[in-house]
Amino acid sequence: MQTKSLKLINEMSWQHQLTNAITDPKEFFERLKLPSELLPPAILASKSFALRVPEPYLDRMEPGNIKDPLLLQVLPLLAETQPVPGYVIDPLGEESTNHQPGIIHKYHGRVLLIISGGCAINCRYCFRRHFPYSDNQLGTEEWQQALDYLNRDHSISEVILSGGDPLAANDKRLNKMFQDLGAIPHLKRLRIHTRLPVVIPQRVNSALIEAIGQSNLQTVIVTHINHPNEIDTELASAISKLKQAGVTLLNQSVLLKDINDHSDTLAMLSEKLFEIGLLPYYLHLLDPVAGASHFNVDENTARYLAGSLCDRLPGYLVPKLVREQAGATAKVPLMPILGKEC
């Protein structure tokens, strides 16, 4: 990253970075000096699922490198437009558990709230790339209905804020949500699933830290980092602020073909995560969402990769290898196969 570019990014607010993320494939290709023959397929693929890459994330990519592991996560490809048997628009069966606007309730004791339909970045393997966000807006009335839902069910001890990305909401709105949720007696934990601190580290500002600190719920933040190249000094600083605020910090990754499907990459990722204060939590098999089949790593290979991590890392640095399955009562753990380097 060039010093001038870094200075400019740091001077920009996170809202500015969010609003001015690159969405034009032509501009994206020019900035990264990508082969022109890949532009027409990228334009075609981005019509059904838009390109979206914020400046701080783009700045970590190597111009001209078509195999850059960060680029491959966001580059629209022709493969996305080709139907593949078994890859569907709702791979986790969320429609059947979307009981009312903004609420997904599929596991005992936990409820997921769709706080925002927007993301700072559009990852091409996103399992909610076809999700009906327009039907799940939490306006004033819907928010009250969600609170009523939570108040009625005393078995719920944890609320998960998701999206989209929940941290795309502004600080004032988040603070009110934290306070409203904290007023429900049987709730114990607030979990936030987010990629925003990774792709726009400036999002972790003083107002967010203050809002978290004022909540009387135990707060857990689960980041989404797939490759060690996503970890830089700005992200480390953001994570440090959250850690000082008393947040429990975990990370989940998705196993992605040609991006992190090698034991050296995954081991380095775990080491770097722990260095900045994040504990490896889950390593997900790809959810079979329509448009993402080219990212798939087969289950047997995944189990060997997980086994190689067990062979070379202490247990607390080995994420749990899991698959999400529609209708299951929990994430399905997959047993690592030990003794084979991958």
C-alpha cells in the first residue's frame, strides 16, 4: 500500500468509503490492470449480483495479478451465470425459518436479525446473494414486532445481528438497538457477524465502541476473514480497539477453491488471526448457492486440510470444520483426517 493512498483512506470517514465503493467493472479493471478479455463476462455477471469493492480492500490487492486471493473473492466471472445442478438460491432453507420481516429463527436459543441488506463488499460466494432483503426491512414498526417476538420467547438467550452487514447501520441506530435488546431480561448475549471492520477498518470508530460499551449484554463479534492477505495494520488496530472494549472476538472463514484451499495458507491465516487478537472459530464448506459453484472444495479435501491443521497447530488455532445444512438443528461438524499434508 502506498503511503499517500493510506493517508487518504485514513482521512475518509467509513460512511464515505461505504458510499464510494467501486461498483463499475470497467473502473475496477482499470484500477487493477486486469486483462480486458475478462471485462465483458464481469459486466454480464455483475448485472445479477453487483460488483462492490471498497477502497481499503482494493488497496490490498496486487495490480495485474489475476490470481490475487482477494481479487478472486470479488471478481465477477462468467461461471456465475451458468446453472449448476444442486446450487440453488436458498441453500440453507432460510425461507422456511424467516418467520416475520427481519427475523430468521432456525436454532434453539438463538435468533438472527437482518439489520441491513447492504454490505460494504459483495463477495461472489455469498450464500445470501439471492436473499429477499426488500421483504426484510426492519423499519420502526418491524423493529417493534421483532422486539415483541424476542420478549415472548424466553428460550432465546442470544441475538445475532446479521445481514447484509449489521455494521452498515449508523451508530445512532445501532446504539438504540443495543439498548432495546439489553432491556429484554432473558437475553444474555449479543453477537454481531460482520465483514465491515475487515474491508473498511475505519468503521470501528469511537461511537461504535461507546455503543458497545453501554450495552449490558455480553458482546461477541465474529469477523469474516478468509486469507492472511486480508490482515493488515489498519485491521489490527480496529481489532485492538474492540478487544479493549471487552468484546469477545472470533473469526469464521469459508473454504474457497484457489484462494485458501492449502494447508500453508490456512495455517498462516490462523497464526495471523491470533496475532491480532482473533480466535479461529469456524471453517465453513461452501454453501451451494447458485452462482458460486466454481469456489467449491469437496468434503474429502476439506477434511484432509482440517487434519493437516490439527497436525501442525495447537488446538485453539484450529477452526472447526463445518457444513451448514438446511433443516439441521445446528451446524454439522466434519471430522478431520489426520496425517496427510495438503
